[in-house]
Amino acid sequence: MKDTQTSATYDGFTAEERDAMKERAKELKASARRGSRAKADPESEVLAKIAEMPEADRVLAERIHALVKEHAPALAPKLWYGMPAYALDGKVVCFFQSAQKFKSRYATLGFSDRATLDEGDLWPTAFALTGLTPTTEQHIATLLGQATK
């Protein structure tokens, strides 16, 4: 017997997840359309996305952007699933996810496997971010340095 209550309420993805996938599809289409033509300025696109964020997320994202530029200048800004991200050779190394994006109680600073933050058999690749202090900024700078080795 099929559980009709579960099937009636489970849709597979949340509205926020579907929106993120739609944003990623738009990013890929825009990139393909640009092709060999003059490319849009990815940093301007990232800064525009940051400017749209609620104040608490915007303040964090602006500072993360500045930290990346200062401590990992080899990383190029780009949008990734509608979020500010930073890539090396076109591959995302780290990203900022606003708390508002998925209605979370904290923003996230995440790193892909390309960041090689490997430390033994277990290491974090995403960090909850609720504020920035000199200590947290130094930790982020260290992670960015390790991520771009």
C-alpha cells in the first residue's frame, strides 16, 4: 500500500533548491551565448548579486569577497548557482551562500574538493558564518591560502 500522505507532500526539491538550479541554468546559458564574444565582467555580476542580499548577508559577502581578493588573487569571481563563488581555471574552489538563500539561520563559506583542504581522514569543507572577527578573518585567510596552493 502506497503512503499517499508522503507522496502528496514530497516534491523532491524545495522551492529554494529549484530556484538555485534555475539560476545555474541561466548562468550556463549566458556563458554559452557569450562564447567568443566579449565576456560580461564576472566580478560585476558577483558584486551585483552581493548587493541584492539582505544587510547581514551582504556585509559578510562583501568582506569574504575582499578577503579572497587579498589572500587568493588567483581566484576569479563568478556566479555559481546564483551565489558568489571563486574559481581557479574555471573550476569553483570556494563559495559564499547567504543565509537567506535557503532560509538558513547562518551563511556558509564552502570549499570544493579542488581546494585540497585535506587534513588526515576528516576535515571540514563548509563553515557556518554568523560574523567576522579578526580571528575568523585570519582563519579564512589561512584556508584561502591552502585552497590555492
